[in-house]
Amino acid sequence: MALLLTALNLITWPVGQGVSLPVESASPVTILKVNSLESLQPTDQLTLSGHRGTPSLVEGGGTFLGVEEKTSLQWHISRWLAARDSSNLNPRELLFSRAAIFTVEEINKNPNLLNGVTLGYRIYNGCWGDSPMRASIEAVTSGGSCSKRVKALIGHSSSGVSKDINLIVGPLDIPLISHLSTCACLSDRRLYPTFFRTVPSDKFQISALVQLMKHFGWQWVGIIHSVEVYASDGAAEFIKQGKAEDICVEYVISFDMYDTKIEHKVTEKLKASTSSVVLLYMSLFYMRELFKLIDGNKLPRKQWIGSEAWISKLDLASLGSKNILHGAMGFALPQSIIPGLLEFILSLKLSDEPESVMIKAFWGDFFDCSFSPSNTTKLCTGDEDLRTISSAYTNTALRSVRNVYTAVYSIAHALHALMQCENGLNPTTGKHCVNKTDIQPKQILEHMKLVDFTILNGYKVSFDENGDSVAQYDLLNWQYKENNSVNVITIGHYDNSLPEGQRFRFTPNTTIVWALNSTEPPKSVCRDACPAGSRKATNKRAPVCCFDCFECPEGGISNETDSSDCFLCAVEFWPNEKKDKCIPKPTEFLSFTEIMGNVLTAFCCFGVFLSILIFIIFLVHRETPIVRANNSELSFLLLLSLKLCFLCSLTFIGRPSDWSCMLRHTAFGITFVLCISCILGKTIVVLMAFKATQPSSNAMKWFGPTQQRFSVLAFTLIQVLICILWLTINPPFPNRNVQSFKDKIVLECALGSPIGFWAVLGYIGLLAMLCFILAFLARKLPDSFNEAKFITFSMVIFCAVWIAFIPAYVSSPGKATVAVEIFAILASTFGLLLCIFVPKCYIIIFKPEKNSKKHMKSKMQSKGI
């Protein structure tokens, strides 16, 4: 009983990966691999037969029945092959077939794998029509008894054909391992439960492309894809994944080589586009057709990103496509050199297969010769050396060859694990050991899911729950030299098995060539990133990448580009000019160093100076009648209090502190009450003095100097008591006012208790109104005794100033409040000083003749008093 490891050889029309074209079935041949021809006509079938080795049964010693193979291939091709176009032959597929044979022989020679069991194999060749379906049906039904039927299949290169084949073999639990079917749709375990692949799914390639775009900040790209499953599905997946990473697609062009206006469409679209990056997602065949139909020199210079299907194919450089390929980038399968494969490939001799028409067809194509006399080509001798030619067949460095190698090995490792037995149990699954004479495909399928081995200098092979292998790519960069030669350089790597954030990396010390020979990566965005200090807002009428930028509102910042929102600064912070960070708000208070502070300080000092000057003048002329009139003692006390009023205004200037806040209001209240009390005393003296001149009047007896002093003290003590209560209950305190201004902090003295503040002002106002009324009543008394009219004028000014002060104080913001208060103090103090004392100083200095008792008596007589 033979165990047959079977693969399917499917021939594809040159439309690249992803297209399902049914082909005629072929009879089985004992060989393993996919794809021998690229193009055959569908009118006749290709029949392949081979001389199989005789199965030998090996029993005992832990061995298992295998097929001992040393196959002599005999290729029989029907009548149409004689008229075939040799340009349609695909040497790459012959390389794949020979690589599979090499791998089987290598495994059979390995004493550590399969314990001496020899693998058998068949190759099925299909081209056009329903050949793949017929071949797959024959593969699973041939072999006589069930035990002789195939246990696993390898193929197909086309994703579409692999889908169809798996629909047949899937219900039979036969594993299908593809080396080149990349469609992400095949990862759907519901539809394709037995499908595996050693080539990465396009989903991973798309993920790598999206990460590449994201790395360079390319958020605005165009897509050109061919009209095939591989390309259309890949483009759709890129749009889907790109959207999740804020990568927008400006346009999508479907390249149809039968469209007579395709060159005009592509050229005009690229010229009108604003994106600098174009994803060219199509198979190698369509790429060649693209370069044939479109003159690359007519296209605007763009940064081209290629798909894995063509980015590593150097032969594209011969199609005059430098304008597109120079600086192009893309991901390709990793390149691995398989030891011994090149020698095996080159060892093929025509004499090894003298009856094979297929080998003759390839031979004539390789050496441009013919086996029949011809006037146009030389005659083939059969002794030609494959080392002298350059062909896809001799290119063992072809990146996808490794996938064939690992596909065969994955089945071998699954079989090896399946046949292990320790104490009656399989060490991998824990189930009972299998009957080596009755291995079922389902058992191989179970172990295929558990495959995990390493070959080729550390390349790890395993399959995830979807049958996908580890996705690894090289990032390639096309670099043209001055002599128009081209190098495709590996500049980075992508490994999906690594943790997120470590999968994509660049190769150190490599130079990247960009389109337009730029030294920097091109910029491709629909809208420049919103700078710090602004926020990004979605424009509902445009793609998400074509957003709008709005400056952060007042008080808000954004400290990174493309911020979706602005953030308010803390209460004591404010945005800088660029609105990209919060800085401490500047503090503001009425300072001695600023202009307003200087002006107010100057007026204060001038008031003090004037008060001292008048005090000196009065002191020098203290014996004169004008000074002695109306109680000179009160005049001197009034001058002292006015000087203190001027000085107390200085406490309102400077940085507020605990002591200055308490001092400024209490000193102001007490000194002003002292001042008004003195004026009130003088006004009462005037009235009492006038009453005293009348017969039988003893008014002055009741308001003499002692009573005058007591009244001033009493009125002042009441204000002192109010201030003590204020300071005790809720005193003024320094406050950081953040409400008055948004962009600065005002250092001010909070009132503490507003009742205390207005009580102090109210008491001053009460005394001022009383003083005003009394002075108004005494305004028409004889001039010699009367300073009441001057007191009246001063009280009018005083009351006017403080009445105007109230609304100004309430409405003034920040340090202007303090300035208003100081202005009110200075204005009212100057009003008192000038109205009461300046007229007397004028007489003392400039009219001394009027400062005599004689003059005063004469004036009184002229008034008839």
C-alpha cells in the first residue's frame, strides 16, 4: 500500500496571480509541483504520463510504506503543441516543478525526517478549460483503494483556481498548500477549511504597504490597479486598511489593457491629481502590458509604490520605464538561496528525457534552436549547457521558489509529527498512535495546523488559525545609475510575527533613492498638518484627510500637530502667542515703577510738600490774626491730617501684602475722619464765634478749645473702632484676581468684609455731609471771622469726588481700581488743602496789610456788624 504525497500542476494564462482560468485535465505523472506552462490553447488537452517507480512495501523497524521514486519523465503532448508559440512557455513554472522534485529528493535523503519513509508524488498539468477541476477530481479519486489516494495537494499559483480546487477537496479534508495564491479571501476558514499557503496573504502585504505610507506621512495617494481578482481585491483591502490609519485615496484607476483610451485616462488623471504617491497594484503580466501601452515619459513624476507581484522583476527595466521605476518602492518576498538547488536545476539534460516533447519545447526556447531543420533557427544538438543561458528557469534566486520548498517540507513535517508514537500516544496531539498503513488526509490536516519548524538559516514555518504562514517581506528600492543600469536594493524588512511597532524596520546604512532625485521623501498630503495652536476638524464634504484647521479659541492650546481638540489652560495660566503651550499669566498691580504709579506718587509727594510748606508758613505767622482766627490749633492739626492723607495714598501702590492691605484702608479711613473732624470743628467754631458776638451769648463757653479737641478725638475714635472691628472680623487680604482679565492676574487687596469697607466710607461721608451743611449755613457770616465759604467749597469738591468715586471704583478693573481710589484720595485732599489754606497763604504772603486786627475790624464795621 503506497502513501502518495500529491501536488497539482496547474497552468495559468499569463494574467498573473488571482485569476481563475479553468484548464484541461492531465493524466497523472509521478512528480510533485505546480505549473509547467504559462499558456496553452484550450482546444486540445495536454496529456502527461510518466514511468512510475514500483512501490515497495517496507515493514518493521518503525518504517512506513512509501513510494520509492527515481522517475524518468516522459512528456506526451498532443498535436497542437507542435504548432505552439514558444513565447508562451513559462520557464518559471518549470523551475517550480524542478524545485519540488529537488525538495522531495532532499527529504527522502534525510534520515532524521520520516524515519526512512520515501515520499511519492504526482504532477497534474492543467491549461485552460476545466483542466484544474478535472485534475483535482482525478487526484482525489485515482489510486484504486482509498489508502492509495492522495493525502495532500500543492497548488495552485492562481488564487482563483485555488478557491475552486479547495471547494472540491475541502469536504474531503484534503490539505491544499499553495505557494503563490495570495488572495486574502482564501483565509476564510468557513469557505476554505483545508487551505494553507506558504506565501503571505495579500492582507499582510497591504498591512506592510499601509505602514510604509504611515511611516513617511503619505496620507494622500492614488491607486492604479489591473482588472483582476488579485489587484482589485488588494486595492479594496488597501482602501479599507488605509482608512483606519487616516490614509485617503484621491483616485482609483482600473487598468484595462483593452481600453483604447487608457493612456489618455491615466495621463490626465495623474496630471490633475495633487497626490505625489501612486500605488501601482497589479500582476507582472499587467505591468508589462502597462509599459507597452503607456509611455512613461509622458506621465508626471510621482513616487511609485509597487505590489509584490512585480516590484522585484528586473526585466521590467528593459521596457523603457525609467520614469516610473526610478525611486519606486515596494515589498517583495524575502530572498533565500536554497543550497544545492542551482546545481540540480542546471543538471537537467535533454538526454535524461529523450522522449519528452515538453522538455524539447523548453530546450528549443532556452537555446533558440529547433529539433527539425529550419531556415530561421539553428539545429538543437541536445548537448547545450544550461549554464550558458539566462532564463527564469536558471534563476534559483527567484523569491517565490522558497515557497515551493517550504510547502513540500511543511507536508513532510506534518507527516513526521503524525507518525510519532510514544507509549501508544502521539506526543503532539495526545491521541492514539495512527495506523501507518491507513493514514487519512484528515489526520494530516490536523497536524498541518500544528506545523512549526525552521529551515534555510532560521526561516520559521508555521500556520495561523487561517492557514496563513508568517508574513515576511523585503522592502525594495529601484535605483538607476548614470549608465541607465538598475539595482534593486533591499532597504528594509517587514515581519508580521514581531510585536506591533517592531514589524517594520529599515536596514541601517542604506541609501534610499526617491523620485525626482530628491534627497528627502516626497510630501503627499491633501492638507498640511494642522500646526500646534490649532485643531483639526473633519470636512463632511471631503475625505477625512482633507480636513480643516481652526485656530484654538481664546484660552485654549494644542501642543501637537493634527490635534483633534484644544485644551483650556489652568486658571493661572494662559496660552502663549502661538497657542502651543500654557505659560503662567503675568501678574499685575500698581507699581512704583510704572508711569501711572510714578504720576500718582509725584502728586502725593507734591501734596505732602505743599502741606509742609503751608504748615511752615502758618507756623512762622502763627501770631498773626488770620492764623489765630478760628482756632489755630485745629488748623495745624488739619494740616497734619492732610499730610497723612497724602501719605496714606502711597500704601495703595506696590505689591499687596497682608500688612499693606490692612494698613491702606484703615489709615485712609482714620486720617480722613481726622481731617473731616478738624474741619467740622472749625465750622462749629465759626458758628459759635458768630453766636458769641451777640449780646447775652455764652456759646463759646460750651465749645471752647477743650471741647474742640474732644470732638475731634471722639469722631476719630469712632472710625478707629469701626476699623478695629473690620480687622478683627474679616480684614482685607491680598488676592490673586483671575476673573477680571483672561490673560493676566491682578494682585489686589480683597476687602474681606465689604460691610467694613462701606462702613468706613459711609462714616466719612456722614461727617462730610454734616460739615457741608454747617459750612453752608455759615457761608454768609462776616468775612473777618468766616472761612466757612471756603470750607463749603472744599466740601463740595470733597463730596463730588467721593460720589463720583463709587461708580468708578465699582466699574474699574484690575489696578485701575486702585488708581481710582488713590485719585479720589488725592483729589479730595488737594481740594481741602487748596480751598481752606491757599487763600490764607495768599494774604499772608502777598497781602500782609490785610493780616492785621485793624483791617479786620474795619471790614467788620463796613459790614455793619
